[in-house]
Amino acid sequence: MTEISSSVDNLSVEDSPEEAQQPPENTAAKKPTKLRVPVLELDRLSVTFDRPILDNLNAKMYGNCIGLLGPNGAGKTTLLNTLLGFNRRTTGRASILGHDLTIENHFVRGMVSYMPERDSFISGMSGVRFVRMMAELSGLSSKVALERAHEVFFYVGLGEARYRNVESFSLGMKQLVKLAQAIVHGPRILFLDEPTNGLDPPARARMLQLIREIRDSGDTQIIIASHLLQDIESCCDEVLVLKDGKVAKYCNLEEERRSNKQFLLIQIRGDEQGFVEGLRKLGCEVALPNRRRIKAIIPQGVEIQHLYALAESLSVQIRNLDYKRDSLEDIFLRAMEED
């Protein structure tokens, strides 16, 4: 600890890296790639303490950013801690990028990083010194760890405050330091536990933007545990909803958004019967929930202009046309209501 302290305290302005314009290594922006091996695979995974906490979880997830969603007490943090090796499984198995957590535990730990929900800082330590120490614990040499600590502080937007003691930071700044220590060594898998916890709107927007940048790099897969629906929906492409320690719902948000584009709500004036028959001839599934309002699922190959052409041929006026979009909130509430 003394060696780290003296090295950082004696660092001159000339030794400090310039402000980073790009994310640190493994977070440079590029198009994410689809993995063939599941990022996260759960096979009848159960964890029991004095009572069952996780009960027979089964899932295969491939997303660049995976959300673990559920109310408080659903088992999100327990699942994260189990994947990190802090909790022992009772039955079943789990793997990350094809590596079994029990058989290859040490190898998996070398790939992952963790941003905890609760603060875990060391009193009297400056921000850059703390992040440098965490980088060294992750296997980087002292010199590389120091360089990366400076880079990552500028990347998260705290470059000017990096020599201040962490306990003097605001809540939002502490959250960014926790993110900085989690990405400083360029992990393959990044676990985030309630990353926007307690943040005001500007700080929350900044945190979510950083998460999306890391996600879009394609080098780091992210697993987020949160109870905030908007955070999960803005960052994740796959969601696992937990309820009472069980899988309540799996959702591929990308597929949900794509399928929603086929579900239309149409309000017309004119020959309703003729228009409905015309829609059916185009291959659409049609329902009439109420007067002058039509629900239609359009098949592949049918475009919106085909509907307007049909309306023109029948002298029908389309007064309103909208997509029916199931939000993540709709999906989540249905999952909570189901037994």
C-alpha cells in the first residue's frame, strides 16, 4: 500500500496521461457481434440458505447486455453473487461464455468484473490510487495499472477529481468510481448491480450512456441487475425477469420491438366492411374490438403503403394509424400477474 501511495503522490503533471477521448482498451466503439456460445447459461440452478432463494433457474442468453429484472427480494443480487462465486449453488449448474462456474471457477474470475450496489471504498485513499490498486489486484502491472487508472477516470468524466479522497465525492461521483474500477482492466464480462441507484437525472443519464458505450464496443458483455424498468429497457437486448426466486419471463427485447412493428391499430371513416375484407385478402389477421377501430397484424411483404392504396381504392379515409408497442413495463407487469 505504501508503494502505491508514494508512486501516485509523487506523480508529476507531465506523468499524467492526457484526457482520454476514447474508452479504455476493450471499450473502443465498434459494432457488437452475436455470440454463438451463451453469455449466460443456467441449468436447473438453485441456491438455498435457510430457505430457497433461487429455485430451478433455466435460461440461455446471448445478448451483449442482459438485464436481470424483478422486484426487491426476487433474487437478482443472489444470482449475481452466485455467478461471481460468492454463493455456492445448491443444485444445478451455471456457465459464463461456455465455462462452468464450478469446474473453471478461477478462469471465470479472471474474465469478470463487478460494480457492487453498496459502496466498498478504502478510507483516506484518493480516487486514482483506489482504481490503480483494483487494477493491480486484477493482474495489471503497477505501471500499466496507473496509466489505465488515469485513462478510465477521464473516460467516466472524473479526470479533474481523481486526486481527491473518495469519501469526499458525491453519490453520483462514487457510482462513477465504482464503474471505473470495474472496467479498468478490460473485463470480458461486466456485472452491474443497481448502477443508477440514488442518482439524480443528469447523473443517471450519464451512467446509462457509459453503459451503452461499453455494450456497443462488442468486447465486453454486460449483465445488469436492476428494478428500474427504464434503465433495463434503454440498455439491454435480453431480459430475464425473476419473481420469488424463479424465472417469471424471458424476453428478447430486439425481437419484441421487431414484432411490434407488425401490430397496427387503425381508425377509419368509410366502408369498414370492404376495408376489413381487403385487409384479409392481403393476408392480414384482423379484429374489430370496437366501432371504427381495427386491429391488424400485417404479414411479411405487406407495407403501410399497401394499406393506403387499399383505402384509396375503396374511398376510405384512414383517420389514425399507430403501432401497438408492448413496453417492458407491460411485459413485466404481465409476468408479475402470472402464477
